[in-house]
Amino acid sequence: MKEIRDIAEKNLNIDPQILCKCGGAHEVCLNCNKCRVGMQNQLAFKESNLNELIDHTLLKANASTSDIKHICDEANLYKFKSVCINPCFINYVKFNIDSSLVCAVIGFPLGANSSETKFFEVRKAIEAGAQEIDMVINVGLLKENFHQYVFEEITHISNICISNNITLKVIIETCLLTDEEIIIACLLAKKAGADFVKTSTGFSTKGAQIEQVKLMREVVGPKMGVKASGGIKTHQDAIDMIEAGANRLGTSNSINIVKG
Amino acid sequence: MKEIRDIAEKNLNIDPQILCKCGGAHEVCLNCNKCRVGMQNQLAFKESNLNELIDHTLLKANASTSDIKHICDEANLYKFKSVCINPCFINYVKFNIDSSLVCAVIGFPLGANSSETKFFEVRKAIEAGAQEIDMVINVGLLKENFHQYVFEEITHISNICISNNITLKVIIETCLLTDEEIIIACLLAKKAGADFVKTSTGFSTKGAQIEQVKLMREVVGPKMGVKASGGIKTHQDAIDMIEAGANRLGTSNSINIVKG
């Protein structure tokens, strides 16, 4: 994958002599904030238990506590991996779920808050009980090649998550990015120590696309997570995303998906 | 307007014996956080200078600093009332505009952040140079009749704005509300001391609708602002909104509108 390696060497401050040992198509070691060499592969398979891959999601502006209670009950019944909600509901979800995790979105869905507001929101989300954090990058600044800004923002949030043992997913909003920008965003998120790259907010022009999920998996390699989200409605959609490389799915059609 | 008065008496903690002196269709004094009795009427007319009513707006996730620079240049040329942007650009706009104000959105566009994150974001926005604040209410909790929650959130932000001499607009996302919910949201925003009620984020199912703008003006009376936003593309759209009662327009089609 010469092209991905070239993009990494050109855009990240890395030593081209030190080779990658965790399997990313960048080939050169990114000197990540959290080294993944000793970690297990995170790949999912179509035979995987789908419920364990699903972030059961409700992010609409008009969601009420009774809507949230409903998806918590569903998560308890189907044992979904997490319940993914806006921050105002973290505490409420925490007291209404059994084994599923509490996943909160940060800087959502535009990612154009100030960095300090995102940092504040992450800290408060964790205090309130969030166990997984799905943050949105500053898409406009990434596209304008302010890579250091985007990297430092992710790194700061990643450090908060690492020190609290929280899973961090980085939403890159693929539908607004070129392939090269997707590659760069994945590299920055990986180097910053995030646990997942995630395709979409579900509030932009498109959700997860198979080719983009494949590209994201190729870039980050097998030891980092890839979450596909947005527009995943059917069992077949879910299988397609897993076969493209996703090991986590964000969807509100979770029950349709697990029932096949 | 017996119905609006009934809704006010039923949903707000007010004394039905004390009559309104500022002209709202609620008829009964709301005992507002900021009394408007001594203020001038805020109505606009189709003969008004349109540029002075326009918040020149760019809120897309992929907006770059060069896009923002471009709308600042336009605002300088056409002397728009404000430039309305996401918080990460406040400082940048401040250094690129002449007489227009810096307007920042808060809790945008879902309004489903924790209240404390919204408060933090407002304070940081003002520190960074914002002169107008457009905040989104928690729509889901309003619809579930958690009026006290919504009122206290607006009031807290209103107090920050009042003490800093900042204009506060409250986005109620009319397309997600019933007429009764629009009335309640307007009453809560007025009682909390906000300067404007605003129709829409532009990121939900619909933008400003004429009948809803009329209703909002009717509820709040002539001494509070009404901002119509979302889907205002032409000179005629702007005139229609002004005739419906709007005295501020949020749009990215500002130049088309002023050129007629």
C-alpha cells in the first residue's frame, strides 16, 4: 500500500526508518500514543454474535426520556454492546441498563465546537457515567490541512479516555472527506491512541459506505476498531459492513438486524 | 388570544391577576427575568434595510477558515447585522469583520448536550469574542413537559448574557414542535429574559414556516425579537418572514436576498 505509506510519511511527523509492527497499511510505525503491538486483533466475522457488535443508538433532537427508556429495555433484552445517546441522557441510561455500556457522543454532530468545550464535555460525560465516547473531529479544519489541530484535539481527548479506561471512537464523517482525507483522519486518530475510527454521525449527507469502511480497515490494520454507522438498516447491511472490515455497528435498527 | 393565555396560566408559575404590560398574547404578566415594558418595539417592516436584519450564516461541518473569511468579507461589504458561525471560528471572525457582530451557536444543532456543557460553551464563546449567542433548547425534554428544566437552562444562559451585555436568541426548532409546544417554548424563553426566539437550526426536517413565525410573534408581543432561519433563500422569502413578524433573518443566501 505504497500510497497510504506515502500519505503517512508526508503528513505525520514520523521516522520512515521504523517499520510498523501492528499491521496498518501505513507500513511505517506511527509512534502511537497507545502502542497496539501487543493487542489482539479486533476483526469481526459474519458468524460473530451481531448483538455484541451493536451500539444501539438514539440521537434525535426530539428524543424523550421515555424513548431512551425504550431503547435501554431493548438493549437489556438483546444484550447490545452499548446504548449510544446524547450527553443529557447519560445518567438516565446508566440507571436503566444491565450489561450494556453507556456510549455518549461529544461535539456532536458538527464537531465545530471549540476544543476546550469538547474536552469539558468529555470529562463531564465520564463523570456522569459514560463508558464509551464517540467524538466528532473538526472536519473543516482537517480538510484545510490543519492536521496538528485535529491531532492535538483527538490526543487530548484520548489521554482523558486512557486515564479513565474509557473506549474512544473518532467520528471522521467520511461522506464529507476525500479518500486521502479519510486516510489522514484514520492515521491521526490511530496515532492519537483512539480505540476506533467511526464513519459517520448519521446527520450529514450519507452514512457508512462499504468502500470507505474497507479503506479505513486497511489504513488502521487489524488491531484498531472500525465502527460503521449511519444508514445500516438490515441484517444484510450489517453483514456487508462486517465483511468490509467493521467490528462495531452504530444503528437504531438493531432489532431488525439481529432478528435477520 | 384566550388559548395562549390559558397555556401560559397552566404551564408557567405566574399570578393570573397581574396583567401583561409588554403586549404578549399571554395577556398575563410572566414576571420575566428581564422586564421589557420600557423597551422599544422591535418590529421590522418590508421597507427596513434588509442587510441590517440578516445574520450571515455558515454552520456546515466542513466549513473551512477560508469559507469563513469569505463570508466575513461579504458581511463587511454588505454591512450585515452579524456573522453567525460555529464556536471554533469565533476568534477568527472577530479579527476579520468590521462593523458586523460575532454570533455563535451553542448546543448546536441538537440541543441535547448536558446543561453544564452549554453553560461552559456560552462562557467560552463570550470570552472568545461572541456578541450574540444562538442557543438550542433541549427539544426532547420540552416535548416531554419538563418545562422547569428547559426554563432553568435558558435562564442560566440568559443571566450570563445579561451580565455580559450579550444578545441571546433561543432556538426552539419549530419543525419538531406542535403549536402548543411552540407557544410554551416562546413563553419560557421570554420569561427567562432572552432577547429573541428563533425558529430553526437549519439541520432538522424543516426551516422557518410563515404560520409558525406569526404564532411566535403573537406569543411574545412586539418588544421581544423573533428570528426566522432555515430555508430563507430569496428576497420574497425574506419579505414574507418579515411580514409574518420576524425582525431578524438567519440565512446563507444573504447576498441574493439584499440584491432582490
